[in-house]
Amino acid sequence: MFKKVLIANRGEIAVRVIRACRELGLKTVAVFSTADRTALHAQIADEAVCIGGPATKDSYLNEKEILAACEITGADAVHPGFGFLSENASFARNCGKCGINFIGPAPESIEMLGDKAAAKSAMKNAGVPVIPGSDGAVGSMEEAKALAEEIGFPLMVKASAGGGGRGIRLVEKMEDLENQITAAKQEALNFFGDDSIYMEKFIVNPKHIEFQILADKQGNVIHLGERDCSMQRRNQKVLEESPSVIMTPQLRERMGRAAVTAAKVCGYYNAGTIEFLVDNDQNFYFMEMNTRIQVEHPITEFVTGVDLVKAQIKIAAGKELPYSQEDIHIKGHSIECRINAENPALNFRPSPGRINALHIPGGPGIRIDSSAYQGYTITPYYDSMIAKLIVYAPTREEAIAKMKWALAEFIVEGVDTNIDFQLSLIRDPVFEEGNYDIGYLGRRVK
């Protein structure tokens, strides 16, 4: 086992990893930007190192400074959290070159799965259902037009190196194809430094269902059931729940088997998430695989009893999974709401500022993952998330009731938040009945 883990991240996920390390008896190192001097993760870690200015390129994306912090503090492992360098194959490879253990998959897996077009091709060859579309990156506009004729409309144009909803365009007719491809390529180049795109059939009103997997270095792979992430706005998840209301034992077995196959085909180890689209006839299609811990991982921890972050650390240290697929049982229901400093009435405009007063809800089955505290200033430089509010109950109905009261008790003064917006979603009859799809929130919020 490692002796000291550096967390190459900030905010609530950095705090989450620090807590998991403490439970495993490991020392921790936080890194922080000059804008995060008073951040909670920098205060509760055993050691903290300033790695640069507020801009992410100068701090949380600065590989050299992070690796130098490892050397200075003697950290022998790095946990990247999510976002920033978590899916950067170069960073994972450089950690290895410096003799530092990267708590995540092999660089080769990150590389292959980070190229969405290549990942789709690999899944297709392995027999995992994929959305009809191009076999790889589209090389020219002429090829794109020919493919569009073959695929049919509506279709999606997607960045090969994409993620977080960036570089994605819906095309409903041939006349719009060239403009939308140009826009997607430009956005992809700006965010990922790679303007390659691929195309696929647009599945009308699907559910977005993702499967959590764990895989060790000995070749054992299991799944931990599904999360329904269909409540999205502009391809960004807003609320998640587990299990999904559409799931049957037969569908879970089929999708779980596909998720495990997807991990095995690329020699994957550590935690990962396979994302699928599910249509109204319960046909499912591979969308992408995320090679990191997910924001919404707590709901899986609630319904399975498995600590995913501790599992990540143990797998990276070479430990074999202590359970088989037969040991994993989905019990109860869990919902997560992302509480952000933003104003839904003003097109969800970010609301940085000082938190003057803070009251968080409590009680059985309520979990708050957060780095916020009274007096903390939310800066304009990073993600606007204040907290993740997660509830657990024996049934979905009880979980919804618990979330309603938890949101009503959640008080943040000094900045605008989306708490009332989340409360309106939880009270929405469409959500309560489970009849929402990935397009529902876009239709609801104009």
C-alpha cells in the first residue's frame, strides 16, 4: 500500500479522497492555486502545496508543478479526482516515469477510450451494441455528407476527444450539416486541442444510463449496477438516481454484461463508467466510457455499500477485488442533486461570492459531499458546484420525499443557488413518475 497520496484536484472531490485516504491510514497532500488558499481541501490535508495562479493552466492543469509537489513531499501516489488531469494519458504516463503511482487506469486505456471514435470501433468489434454511425473520425465534408445520407436524420456530430457536453451538435437536415460540423470542430479544437469529429444516429428521447465498473490488475471485472443520468441540461447532468425506474433484472444483466465486456476488451483496470443510451424499446447502445471516478458516484455507494474511492486506491496498489459479481446487490434507492452557485432565472448564470450563512440538512440517509463552509468565498475561476446532496431510502418514493425535505432545509446565503430549481424538479410529476428522458429538461427549461 502507498504511504502518501497527493490529490491533484480541488473542491469536494479532493475532500472526498482525503477522507478515504484517512480511513486507509494514508497521509495526504493537497495542491492548491493562489485562489484556493483558504479552500477546505488545502486546510484538512496533512500537507498542502501551492502550485500556481488561479488559471487552471497555471495550477490544476500544470503537470510539472504537480509532479514537483510529489517530489517535494515524498508522495508516492496521485489521485486525480475528476476533471482537470483525470483523463490525461500524458499525465498518467509521466507519473509512472517519475516512479509515482497513478490511481486510475493505464495510460494506454485512457488514450484509447479518450478517442470516442476509436472506443466506439473497439466496442463494435467486441460485440457491444453501438449507435449506428461512422466507424471512426470523419475525414472530409464529402465523407460527412455521404454518411449523413446513409445514417439518416436527425444525427449527432460529436468531438472524438470530447467530454462534458462539449463539441456536440444536433443536425436535423442536410442543409445544416456543414455549419454544425464547423461549429463542433471549432469548439473541440478550443477545448481539447483536437478538431476531429465523428457522426452517429440521434436516438429520439432515450434514457442516459451508465454502469459503474471496478476492475483489478489481475483481470477481475465487476459492475455495480446503473445510474440514471437522464435529467440533463445542455448535455450537463443535473440530478442522478440509482437504480433506474426502467430497469428490469433481465435488462440489468444484459447491460451489465456489456459493461464488463467493454472494460475487458481494452484491458481496463480501476474504476470506470460505461455510458449507454436506452431507447423506448429497451435497446441500448454504447456511448462512451469515462476513465475516472464520476461526480455521481455516491449514489452507487449508497445502493451497493461499496466505497468506490477506497476501491480505486486498493486496486492501484495491486490489491485484488475482494468481491465477485454475485456479491453485489442493489438495495434501496438513492438520488443526488448538484447544488450550484448559479441563478436559474438568469440562464443559470454563475454566482461567485462569499457564503455568509450556511445550513446543511441532516438525518438518516442524508449525505453531503462539499468543500464549502460559512465564510468561504466561491471564486469565479472554477466549477460553481457548492455541494452534492445525496439521499438514500428503502424505496424511490421515500427517497424522493427525503430529498424534498433535505432541499427545503438547505440554506445558502450570500450567493444565488439552484436549490429551488432542484426542488421544482423533485416535485415535478414527470420526475416522480420516472417518465423523463435526456431531452425533458431542455423542453422544460427554455
